[in-house]
Amino acid sequence: MRSFFVPALAFASLVLTGCVSAPNAPTLTLQTSKTPEGYVQCVLPKLEKHGITSTVTQNSRHAKVLLTSKIAADDVLEAYKSQDGTKVFLYERKPLASAITPSRIEQAAKDCQ
């Protein structure tokens, strides 16, 4: 019984780690020549095409897109105005199974670069 319990507990810990841990650093950082507003106008239709709902807050120097997640806490896409255009940060929680390939959110963010 003990020989079954230890590997099962280790496996459960690994599976839950991807869903429970909060990212401290962005999962993706991009630089674009677009304004924050222009970047958000590009990325929103791409996300909506995949059925990803979002809430946008913005001002003249910053845009924040809160992306609803069915798996974990919501993902965040932020665009800040910089000297060279806009700096984009994606904070996304990925399940371990999808950590190998880019997510739809990550792909949309890159397409609008």
C-alpha cells in the first residue's frame, strides 16, 4: 500500500503545480511599434475568434486586458507605452499538458506584434 501512495502523491503534486502556482514573471514579453490602444485593437478580435472573453481597461499610456480562464485564475495581457512603441507583457497560467506548444493567447499576442 505504501509503495502505491508515495508515487501517487508525487504525481498529484506535479499535476497541481502548473495550476496552483502564480507566475511572478511574464510568460511572454514583446516589443511593438503600435500604440497600446492599437495593439489591443489588433489582439481582441483574434482572441474573440477563439471564444476567449476579455475585459479591457486603458488610459493614454497603458492598456490591460483581463482574459477569462476556465482552468485557473484569469490571464492578463498588458501593453505599456515606451520610447520605441509599446512593451507587451503576458501573464498566463498554463496547465502542464499545454506548456510545450504556444497557447491561443500567446499566438494572438505574437501575431499582433
